[in-house]
Amino acid sequence: MYYIKELVKTRGNSPQACFQYSRLFFSIYYKTKDNAFKHAAKTWAKAVKRQEYFVNGHDIFIEKEVKSESDFKLAWMQIDTISKTTNSQVWSGNIFSHASKQENQQDGLEFIQGSQNDGTVKQSEILSLARLNWSEYGYLILSGCNTGLINDRGWAPAKAFAFKQKIPTLGQAGYAYFSNNWASYSEKNPSDTNICLWAFKRGKNGALGNGIRMPAKIFKL
């Protein structure tokens, strides 16, 4: 799931050098009646906190539930403020949301419409978000559908976040599905709370797919 240990391994460095700072981890998830995004976000949070490099009482984990585009932007601002006021460096974040895939510039991360917005966090709006105080080991995950695909639209949400935030950003290589198994797709039950949101080789990603988890598209500067 691209947890701390895995990312450190790919860079060949030890995170111990960052311990003079509190490290901040966050998730932003879309509010729904069935709480699917919430459960996926909390499953990820539990996995992060189980890593040997997460220090209880020292590191910070922020969870933000949002419903509208305005909520998302406010949550992002609040994470930025908390990082600054606590003098913490942002280590990793995960955004659990819907995402659209059109052949133009008008798609992006999707939330409900509001009186002041159309519900879509478009490329220009991603690029206008504040750059968080990322650690040199920092990375961002976008769990929404097709967030790592450029195709005919000429851009991808993960690429826009990587450009603005200047950290590796992982996007989905297809449509994301909720699964109660991380390695391969297994349909969740309504009562399941331990679930993952990721793109699997099935359904819209290939009707005859084997259900195996698809590798993320990773954008770096």
C-alpha cells in the first residue's frame, strides 16, 4: 500500500533524520451514506499506524471527512495550518474520493455541488492549493478512479498534485473499487469495515480481468 517502510526502501535512506520534527500523516475522505470511503480511509490509517516508523505520541494523524468541494479545500487549508502550528513535516496523505475522466480540462476530483462551486476540483484548482510542508520523504496517494491516467485530456490529477506539491504522487491506473482484500478484488459486504479502495483488473478495467491489484501510476518531478 506504499507505506512508510516501502517508500524509504525505494529511496535508500533512513527516516530517523526526520525525527527532530513531528511527522504529520493525513487522509481526506468523501462522506457517503454507506461510509465506504470512511472505512477505506480508516483501514489505511490503521495500516500506517502499525508501521514500525510511526511513533505514537510524537507523530500526528489527521482525518478529514468532506462532502463538498468547499469542504475539501477547507480541509486542505486546515492540514496546512496544523502542520505550521505544530512545526511538523507532512510525511504522507491519501485522498479517498470520486474522480472523473473526460477528454478536457473540466474533470478532476469529484464532490457534491455547492452554491459557490460546481463540485469538481479541476486542474487549475489543484494547482492553486497551498503547498504543504512536505518532508523530503513525503508522498501523496489519490485513491479515486483514473487519477493517474492522462489519456486524451492531457493531464492527470496525480500529475497536477505532484507538480504543485513537489512530491511523488500515486494515482490510479483505472477505475477504483472497494475490496475487502488488498492484493486482489473481493467484493465487500455491507457490514465490512476493513476495506481497500484501489484499481483492480476487473469490471471497467477489463471484464475478464483476474482481479489482481493494478500498479499505481507514480508521478515525480
